[in-house]
Amino acid sequence: MTDFPSDDFGLLATDTPGDNAPALSVSELSGALKRTVEDAFGHVRVRGEISGWKRAASGHCYLCLKDDKAVLDGVIWKAVAGALRFRPEDGIEVVATGRLTTYPGRSRYQIVIDRLELAGQGALMALLDKRRQALAAEGLFDAAAKKPLPFMPKVIGVVTSPTGAVIRDILHRLEDRCPTHVVVWPVAVQGEGAAEQVAAAVRGFDAARPGGPVPRPDLVIVARGGGSIEDLWAFNEEAVVRAVADCSIPIISAVGHETDTSLCDFAADVRAPTPTAAAEMAVPVRAELAALVADLGARAARCTHRTHERAAEQLANCLRHFPARDDLLAPQRQRLDELSERLPRALSARLGHARADLGHAAGALRPALLTARHARAADRLASVRLDGQIILRKIAEGDRAVKALWRVAELAHPNKPLEKGYVRVEDRSGHVLTAAAAARAARHFTLIFADGRVDAEVAGAAKSPVERARRASYSQDKPEQPKLF
């Protein structure tokens, strides 16, 4: 261990004469460092890849810019973060403009970002592809969800800029093809707030109801002229894509030229290469429809005339195979003449037969024969005599027979032996007990005497508390019945 002179290093900090470096506090040193960094790097542009992007509850955003050798912390205050034209994501290469500062609480330096831009078109396309994949994974671009376009829309809603050439091209093309009621929802098609306006317009058309102040369109066209990918970026924003995908009205996306592609094209039901082509897809050609209707009418008339001619020819052919009218009616006419001649003769013959039958029957209906039959019937009636004694004798014999049967019935009555001192034993359900074993098994039974009924039980049978109480109350009302067994 090396020994140091006590006059060079002591235990207490002392000011050495001539020393121009006084001791600074940590806060003073951090403040001096902060001023130095901010003065030296008051405006910088840094290119790097975003990493660790997050948005705090306060609205401020924090991230790291990195390359293959270093990492720089960054912060975007709430006011600046709300004005960003794209949503930063991890892995995107950007160019950040701002100023360097330090954070004394962590002894770190960071960049306060005032402006954030994508680092070239490649980074923009990478962000676009990443967003497309994320939205496609949610099913917003599924072909099964696409709605067919109406053949003849009565109202067409157009979402575009009211001052551009796009709306004039659409109106001109619709006027040439098939004039239709057009409702224009004016929006900004590029720049700050354009995506929000386009999304609000699509949702506004979808929320319109028939008969309201704004007619509900049967078809919506979202249109914009050509431009760079930055100019068309509003139609790649998630808000626009979701509004188009959720719309219940069929939508045609006509954003940019034929070579331009936006996420709005994937979400729409039909993509048109240009706004003019969208107008052509929206409606048919009225002149072609009129010509088609006229052609169909002529074809229908020709078909009707041809059908009439063929029917007339078929009728003529059928008539040639039918026999003449006189040939069909001649046998019936001849038959009628023959019957007309036979009818008077047949009537005369039938009348003669009827007269002969009447003469034959009249001989049997003479008054003398009827009078003789009546006299014979009167003699038979007079010969019949009813003797009253015979009737009374029959009644007396019947009465004696009934009384004999009644006496036998009285002797056979089951209660008759009871008058001689016998008793009939029945269980509580009314069945007659004829054996002692049956009485012991029943325990409780009834004795039928000639003058009444008496309840009894087998001596020594167990009684329930309810039965004992009932029997006690019964014994108070009536004298105790002597036991029989």
C-alpha cells in the first residue's frame, strides 16, 4: 500500500490557494450541463429506428431512436403528438427534428421532438404494409363481406373535395350515362384532419335515414385525384379504413390513378381505377337501357305474333282432320226421324194394353164381392166373446205366485238369521269375516246385530295414541262393550 503525504490529501475538503475550481452542487452541475447541451444542440435532425414507443396517460409520448451502435431517448409532448400525420410504431425508420436536453433526475440526455417524419418512401411503404397486415388480420378486407352494387341507384353519395376536378368529372360522367340524384359531402382529401373528415363523412352517410334532411344514398363513392403516397396518406389511416369497412351502404373507392393503391381500396366493396371509372361503375348507360328495353319489346311482339301464327296453323291442321259437320250429324238425324215414326205407334199400343189390364182388373172389383167379404169379417168378429171371470182368475193366479216368491226372498235375506240371535262379522271395509284367523288379522271389525251395529277389536291388539284417544272419547259417549274373545 502506498503512503501519501498528509499535507497533500486530508480527510476534510479544503480550498487550496490558487485553485479556481470551486466545488459545485449536483444540481448546479446538472443545470450547467443542461444549458450547455441545449445551447450546443438547440436544433438537430436525427435519423433512426423507433423502439419502445409508448403513450402515457397524460398524452405525452416516449420513445427511443436507435441505430446499430447507439440509442437516443426521445419525448414528444402532448400538443405535438396530437398533430402527427401518422401513428408511430416500433421498427419504423424516421427523421426526428427537435432539440437536445438533459433530464437531471436520471442524468440522461434526450431529444425533445418537435417534428417526426418517415425516413424516405421505403419507411412509409413499410408502415403501410404493416398496417395493412394488421387490419387484414381483423377481417376488414375479407371478400365475403363485400356488398354488391345496386343496378340503378336513386341517390349517390360522393365523399370528395368540392373544389377539385374529381367531383366535376363524376357529375359529368353521371350526366352522360344516367342522370342521378347526387349528394356531395365536402371534405379535405389531404393534409391535417383529412382522414377524420373522410371517416366522418362515410359514417354520416351511413347514419342517414330515408325521409331525413339528408337523403340516404344507395351507393357511396369515396374519390380523390392522383398524387404521391404522402398526398394519398389520409386514405391509409385506420379511421378511414374502419369507417369504410363498417358502412352498411355499398362503397366504391376511387382514390388516385390506376397505379395508386390505398388501404381504403381494400376495405371498399369495389375499387375503381379512377373517379371517372367509379361513375361508370355506379350507373348503367341510359341510352343502352332504352335500346335494350326497345329490343326486348320488339322481341316480345315478334314472339307474340309468331305464337299467334303458329296457333292458327295448328288449328287449321287440326280442322282438316275433323269430319264435316253434316257427316257427324247425319246418323243422329236419321235416328231422330226413325224414333219420330215409332213413337206414335208405341203410344197407341201401350194405351191398348193399359185398357185391357183395366178391364181385367175391373171384374175383381165388383161391389157385390166387396159386400160379401165385409159380411164374413163381421160374422167372425161377432163370434169372438171376452169372459171377465177368466181374466180375474188369471190375475188371482199371478198374485199368488208373486206372494210365494216374496216369502222365499224374505227367508233368503242375510239379516233374517240375526233375528234369531246370530251376529254377522264384517271388517271396516265391509267384507264379511267367516273365520277367526281373518278376525284376528283384521283386529278391528264390526258386529252386525238385528237392531244395530257394534265396533269391536281383538283383545290385546296394539293401539296407536290416536286410536286410544278416539276409543277413550267413544267410551265416554257409550257404555263399554263387553269383549267377545
